[in-house]
Amino acid sequence: MARGGINKAVVQKARQALLARGEHPSIDAVRIEMGNTGSKTTIHRYLKELEDGAQPRDLQAPDLGDELAQLVAGLAQRLKEEAIAPLEQAHDEFAEKQATWQAELSASREALAQLQQQHASQRQALEQTSAALSTSQGNLHAEEARNARLSQTCDDQQLRLEEKAEHIRSLEDKHQHARDALEHYRNAIKEQREQEQRRHEGQLQQLQMEVRQLQQTLIVKQDELTRLNRDNERLLVEARQARQEHDHQRRATEQSSAEVDGLKTLVAQAEGGRQALSGQIEELKKEMAQLAKVALRRVHKRRVPEAPEAE
């Protein structure tokens, strides 16, 4: 049986191509022309049909016996071709599989060679790696010893760090307590300042009120001082007059002695009044000085004229 893709038209095209190049269209040549595809039996059958179709037919009808013989021969040939076709197809499939196996075998051999080469390279690399591993193991032991020392150092440093951290926490606690105490002190100072400010303002208001009262008192005292000075002057005048009268009436009679004694009493009283007025004036001066200090020098000290002494 013909394989898929192989038909009479394809065989005819390959045959015409060979004839065009001047080559004999044999079964192998046609098969090669078709790309090594198709069974030789099928190609032979198609070629025979093409050759039979190319030959001119006889003008006279063939003999019946010859025609039967040709028919029998054709049937025998077809039976032979149909019997051989599976074998040729199996042969072709085996040849193709063999070619595939050969290609796979070649590829496997090349892969094996590459693997052997890689194995050699890997073996050499393994030897180098083993040497490097031995060196690395020695270095590892050294690093492990160094790592142990570093671990011990790290543990010591960690212990010191924990001690430092504990010390820092203690300092932070002390600092926090100090800040709390400072804040409490600041609040207390602030509250105390506010209290002192309020107390100062109250005292200032009280002092201002006292200054006003003292000013009013001073005005009253000044009025009293003025009145006392006038009384003192009046008494002095009366004393002078009385003294003059006493001088003029010194030689008077005993009847005027009582008057003289009375005048002396008046003079003594005037002198006592003058001294009392002088003491009051001194006290008023002291009070005015104290008031001037308390009122922050807002009240000017006024000079009080001294009363003249009695002659």
C-alpha cells in the first residue's frame, strides 16, 4: 500500500523532472527525487502505469488470449506488489527508525564524551575543591577559635552593655526624679511668686490706701500744726504782753501780785504749751519721714518752722 502523501501525480512529477535533466527515471532515482519517501513497490507500479500510458496503443484489437494473459499477468503483478508492499513499508520504517537510532546513538556517544569530559573536569575540580576544603577546614578551625574568643568578648561586652544600660536606666530614673522635683519646685516657686505677687499687690494697694490715709492725716496734722503755731505765736504775743505788763507793774501794789502770779502761771502754761507743741512737731516730723519712706518718697517732707522761744 502507498504511504500517505505518495500518489501517482507525485511520482509523475519526479519522473518528468528526471527526464528533463536527461536522467533515467529508475525506482531509486524517483525515490531520491521525492525525498527518500514512498515504497519502491508503489513507485514501480506508478512508473509502470505511466510508461504503459505513454506507449501508443495498437490500431487493431488485441487477441482474447493475449488480453487474458496480460490480465492474469497484471493481477499476478498486483498481488505480488500488494504482498511485497507491507514488507517494503516495514523495511522503510525500519530503515527510518534505524537512521533515527543511529542519530540518537551518535548523539548519545557525543553526550557520553561530553559527560566523560565533564566528569574529568569535575573530578579535577573535585580534587581542587578537596584541597580547598582541607584549607577551608583549617581556616574554619582557626575561625571557630577566633569566633569563640569573639563570642566570649561579645558576651563580656554584652554584660558590660547591660550594666551600662542598667546604670543609664538608674541615671534616667534619677534624672526623671530630679526633673519631677525641679518641676514641682518650679510649680511651687511659681505658686509662691503668684502668692507673693498677689500679697505684694494687696500690700501695695493697702500701702497706697495707707499713703492716702497718711496724706489725709498729714494734711490734718499740718492744719493742726498751723493752728498750734498760730496758738503758739498768740501765746508768745500774750506772754510778751504779759511780761511787759509785769515789767511795767513790777512796782505795783500787792493787789496786783495775784495778777502777777496769774500772769506767771499763764507764762508757765504758755511755755508748757510751747514745749508740748514742740514735741508734737517733732513727732509729726518723724511720722512724716516714716510716711515718706513707706509711700516710696511720694510724700515730700515739709519743713516745719520752729516756734521762737519765750523771752
